[in-house]
Amino acid sequence: MLPAKTLSLDQDQKDQLIEVIEKLLADKTTLVAGSVVMAFEEVCPERIDLIHKNYRKLCNLLIDVEEWGQVVIINMLTRYARTQFLNPNHNETLLEENADKAFYGSDEEDSKQEEVDPDVLPKPKPYVMDPDHRLLLRNTKPLLQSRNAAVVMAVAQLYFHLAPKAEVGVIAKALVRLLRSHSEVQFVVLQNVASMSIKRRGMFEPHLKSFYIRSTDPTQIKVLKLEVLTNLASETNISTILREFQTYIKSQDKDFVAATIQAIGRCATNIDEVRDTCLNGLVQLLSNRDELVVAESVVVIKKLLQMQPAQLSDIIRHMAKLIDNIMVPMARASILWLIGEYCEHVPKIAPDVLRKMASSFTSEEDIVKLQIINLAAKLYLTNSKQTKLLTQYVLNLAKYDQNYDIRDRARFIRQLIVPSEKSGLLNKHAKKLFLAQKPAPVLESSFKDRDHFQLGSLSHLLNSKASGYQELPDWPEAAPDPSVRNVEKDVSLETEERVGLLGDWREVPEWTKPSGREKRKEKVEKPFYSESEEETEPTESADSDSLGPSESGSMSESESASGGDEESNEEGKPKKKRAQKDKGNHKEESEESGQSEGEEKGKKHKAEASSSSSPPSSSESSSEDSSSESKSEDNSESDHGKKRKTKLTPPKSGALKEKEISLLDLDDFSEPSVVPTSPSPNTFSKSLNLDLQGLNLSNSALSEVSSPSMGSVKTYELLHRLTGEGLSVQYQFTRRPFSPDQAMVSIQMHFTNNSEMEIRHLHVNELKQQPGIRMHGFKKIDVLQPDGVASETMGIDFCDSTQAANFQLCSQIRQFYVSIQPPVGELMMPIFMAENSFKKEQEQLLNTSAGKLMGMNEINEKLTLAERCRSDQAIVQQVMSTANLGRVPCGQSNEYKFAGRTVSAGALVLVALVTKDRGAAQLTVNCEKMVIGTMMVKDIMEALTQ
């Protein structure tokens, strides 16, 4: 650090100091590296040319440098890499683009796009990572296990800014580990996680429970964890997150409770399916005894009502009654703004509220006074007969107020709304000015715009540019010349070594060889953390298998380096060299191909090359066993064809391990209950037979109870014959268990060949799915003759969500991007229960939300039945066509009850419909998964009212 201090004393010495730094950068001692890079950052960070020749040396020495030196070098190399390498995520592949469009776009747009793509769109050039870029990523990855939190944070920001999407997920586990440290470390880590989770949400979704809040956490940690949980909220996990929020609302920490209510508002804004539920829950909080909770709820409800105007009248009436009890100025001002903005919806209540507020005008806070003036002006424009005198009284009081803002506002509004000679043209447009439609507020994360600062820096923490901060450079559009990092030969330090697997023998510098520690690590080739965790842990992009090819590529490079070093030390042994060369070649081939046959050949060749004393039969049997294991692994991964280098384990055990890890919430990971879809007459128990006695039910009603579904099975089009070039595909939800995996929805596929040519090798190629979605493809169709028809069954685990499952329908010559999006009613299987059991389960679901955020597990709606849906048979037909539910026998003729469980998680769904006079009806849906319940209500109402 002497050069940096010298420069601060005498700026004229900069050129001489740069020469000193250049010489020190060439030093190969690990004790020097960290200090000289720090001096470089202080004296001449713009002289990037000094790093070129020393880049590879710094990457290789990084593992042995002292911890604080590692932090400085990693931060410097992050900025260096942003100027010298191409963005690995710049070119989106054609596969990902089509997958996104299949999920977001309409069917017409997708079909047009599929027709245009082959002829018009050029194929994107595949991205090839620079070897020096890969060297940096590979040499920094082991530092994620460092004991120093600053080193781990530095590597995490490097991966976030430099690594391909498929490899960024490896940092999530390391950052979660840091959350067990001191509160100061937690604060910094959570700040960075909050920024990362906005762009790379899938990276942290598997670790959702690590961000649950403990009662011992400080308030600033609680608020940051709330921020992360809100960023991670999606349709699949919103039920779990809202259950957590219910508990947080009962906390004694009032600032934390206020932040929780704001988080509920953000979740309701971002996820439409739970907006009504959250709004109802917040309205229930208005009766809370704590004034701060009520005040914060009012502020959030005000923002949500602008997005959900349907429930305005009832909620505004309820809030108007609270105006006398709520004393928090912001809450009072929000209520007054709502009443004034929607005064036409409550014409009787608004003038009375103005009368009350006029009497207490002089004792109100300034923010409340301004809203009283606005309320008076809006009522004067819409209901001048009742409020003219009140408005003049309020304006006269404001005219002599001590605050000049209030005085000016009163004079301005008087001239604007009261006609006079001086008012001019603005008076004619006063109603447009005051009662114009306001855009709904956008509730965004406070961390949304922080990503332009380098993660882990003080500027990112403060969200403001700190002194000495160096901007993170933009990626170059074209790759700079990589030869600048080539080092000239130094005869005194050269040793003989083979470069690459198939390269020639040549002299390379001593420092480019891997160190002894690296050799040991590369020989063992242990995966990061543990084998079982790496196999079961999903990452962000792909979300479980995309890490395989890149990791295998990096491993093959490290093996080649260690192999070359061993050969240089074993001169005079040509046989061993040849054996190792063949071994390396076969390793590379098996990793690149990703096929089980290649791996089998490679293992056989290794067995032949090594001079083992085992008999031939044992080696052959071991290779056959390994090949059978690899084939079973490939089949379980839905034909991805990507192989891992870690030890193969059956997918079932991996799934069990994943459930064992997440023991914090047993409800989310309970085994789904398997129920028969077509029960025999003996299915009913004695208690159910007793319940049925005395009920006036016909035979047809009993058959309805025992049948799984009365509705006809709907057929959906997956691929049109024009888009499929003669191949048309339709599918149906069979409403029966899928035998290979009971947690999957069974889907019957019907293939028709409308062309004059054979279609061969029809199969499924699974694409990147949303988190939690799994797929089991149908059996491969070898040949489909012209005018031929074939049917196969496939299974999809939609994870109890209506998100589309994207996949590729492949033949021998073509590939079609398709997606299946299930109606919510097809995500469940019927169960059969007595009326008494139905009532008990309904009460139990209500009791689970008692004392918390009410209205979460039950949704009630009033509706008017259509003329064709007023008979018993029509009602049952419509409900069971909409949802795969079982009917529950009822004692009342005007009651209809249905029950079922979701296929994936086994969550209970109870539907009750009570009919009244003139087609009026009350629909009640109870479900612990709020999104499922909300969507179910909408679908059933649509079926019964149209």
C-alpha cells in the first residue's frame, strides 16, 4: 500500500509508481498479489493493460492469497472481465424464446411464429465462452466455501455479474449459509439477496424457508427478509407466504407489522388471483385494536381499491365509520381522499363526513386539512345543493390558517370552483381537473433500481454513489483480442508439458500449471457441497439440469491440466502416457456426447488401459451395471440427455431427500392422498349408509354420488394440422390417476396423420419448466401411417397451479413447440365423504385461519343462476363438468356439496352451493390454497350464470 500513500502525498510520482506496480504485478508470491492489486486500484485503475499479462497468474494464485487480498482481486477481476469478455447471457437461444412465447403469447401468435421461424428468422450464433472467462469462474468457485463472509460475497457478485444463467444458482446455497452469521453480516447479505431476487427469482425459490423470520431477528433484518419473501412470491408459493404473513401480523414490533401489511399489498398487486383475498383480509384488520395496524391497512387498501373498483361502496362505508376512531393523520387523510375520489358511489355518506370534518378542521394535522379542502371541492362540484355552505365554511377557515400551504390551497380552489368574473376559463373545466381518473399506484420494490451498482459495494448498500466507487463497465459488443493475455516465453522458468488433450508438447510457463492443492482437488473431483444436494437442488435456469454441461466442461479442462502435469513428471514412460491420453480422450467424448453408450465405452476402455488384476467378467459386469444405471437416470430426467459427473442416484431417493430437508412446513410436502376415481358400491362406509337413511334421494342421485364426474370430457387442440404440417394433436384430461406417478395429472393425447407420408419417432422433449412442474412423457410412437390415428397417455405435475407446461413435440424431421395449460378444475381428484365429515372439514379449515388474517381459507360469492341451470341435474352437471369433484349427499333439497383434493399436494377443496328463490344462490369454496379457491369460484360462477 506504500504506492497509494505516496501518491496521496505527491501526485507527480504517479508514473514512477506505475512502474513499481507493474514490476510487483509480475511477482509470483501470494503475499504480494493482494497488496499490489490494492495499490493498482488506488493509483491507476484505468491502466487495464497492466493486468493483461498477469490475468491468468492472478486467477491461478487466487486460491492461496490471503482472504482480504482475495476480495480485492475478485472485485478487480470482475470489472476486468466486463471489459474483455462477451456477455454469456446476451444471445437468447431459439429454444428459450419459443418457450417464453408459448407461455405468454396467444395461440394465434404462436402458430404464426412457428410458420415464420424456419424461413425468415436466422439461427442465433451459438455462444462460446472464452477459456480465460471459464478460468476465472472455475478458480473462484471453491472460494464459496470460504470462512470469510466478504470472500463469499465477492464470489457471489462475480458470478451474478459474469456467469451464464445456468451457473448462477450455485451461489444461492453459499449466501443462505451466511444468514447464520452475525446480524451485521446478515444485513449486508440480505441487501444483496433482495437485489438478486428481483432478476433471478428462481435461484432462491428452493431456499424460501431460509428467509422466514425469527422472533429474535432485529427489525432491520425482519424488513429485509420481508422484502425477499415478497420478491419470491409467485402463484405456486403465494399460499405459503401469506400464511407466514398471517403470523407476522400478530407481532409486537409495530414497524414490522406495518411492513408486513405493505408486503401483503405488494403481493396483491403482483398476483391478481389473490387480490380479492388480500383485500378482504386487510378489511378485517380494520377492526384491530392496534391503531397503527388499522392506519397502515387503510393506506394499503386505498392503493388496492384503485386497482379493484368493484368493491368500492361497501369498503368505503366501512372506512367512513372508522373516521372518528382513527387518529393517525396519514390514515385519516387516506380515508378522506377515498371518499372524495369516489364520492359519487357514496352520495349519502360523503356530505355527512364533510360535516364532521368541518367541525374539527382547526385541530387537524396539515395533511388532513388539505384532504378536507379537496373533499369539499369535489362535493361542491358533484352535489352543490347539500354541500355549498359547508364548502364555503371550510374555505373560510382555511383562508386564515397558520400554514401558508393551506391558505394558498384555499384561495386557489375558491377561484377554481366558485364562478366569478376573475375565474376565467378554468372554471368550466374544474370537474375534469378534480374528478379525472387517476392511474393506479405501482407498488414496487425499493431494490429495483439498485442493480446498476456493483453488488457487495458500499454504493449498493447506500443506494448512492460513494466516494471512490468505480462503475461496473458494460459488456463489449465485440470480443477484444484474447492474445493480449498470452505470456512471452521465459527460458529460466519453462518446463515441458503437453497443452490440451490433443495438443503438441511445448514449453509453458511454470505459473500456468495447477498448484498441488488444485491437483488434489481436480483428481478427487468432488462436487460443490455434496453429491446428493447437487443432484436434488434445482437452479435458476433450466432449473435442475442446465448446470450439467458447463460443469462437465470445466471438469474436463481441469482434468486435462492435471493429466498434462502428471505426464511431464513421468518422462520415460511412454506406455503410461498413451494410456492417459486415451483415457482423457474418452472422458471428453463421453462428457460432450452426454449418451450412456459413450460412457459405457469409456469405462470399458479405462478398464482395459489400467493394469488391474480383476478378471474380464467382473469388468464387463461392472460396465454393464454402470450403463444400466445411466440409462435409468436418463429416463428419469425426461429425455434431457444431459449427464452429470457426480455419482448416479435414483430420482426417487433424491425426491425423498428434498422432502426431508424441508421439514419446516409439513403441509406443503405431505404425500398426496390417492383416492379411487370410480369407487365400487361397497366404497361407502356404515356411517355413510346411516347418513343416507331417511333422505329422499332417487337412484339417479345416488349414481351421481358414486360417479367421479358427470360432465363430458372436453377435448383441447394442442397442434393444428396446418401448423403441424399434416400432424394434428388433441388432448383430454382423463380425470383418472396416472399410474407411474399419482401426483401427476393424466392427459390422453390423440395423434392424427393428415398427410400422405409416414411420421416417424414421435416423442416428447421437455423444455425449461416453471419451478415445481414435472413431466412424464408418453411412450414413443415409432410410425404413424397416413390417415392413421394413435393415442398415448402422458402425465404432468402442475404443482397445483394453472401455469402452462411447455414441451417440444418431436418427430424424425420436425420439432413443434407446444404447451398445455390446465383449467383449475382438472387439478383435483374427487373424494367421497358424508355430510357430517364435510361440515367438520369445513370448520377445521375455518379454524386454521382464526385469529390471523381472516378470509384466507373461505371465499363466499352471491350469484344468480341462469335459467338452464336451475334444476338439480343441471347444477350438478355444470359443477362437476367444471371441476373434478365428488358429490356429497345432503339432507336439504336446496343444498349441493362437493369435495375433492388437489392432485399434487392433496389440499382439500370443499364446494357448497345453496339455492334460494328466483334463481339466487350462495357459493362457498373452502381451500387451504387460496389461489386454487379463488380461481375455482370464478370458473363455477361462470358455468352457472352463463
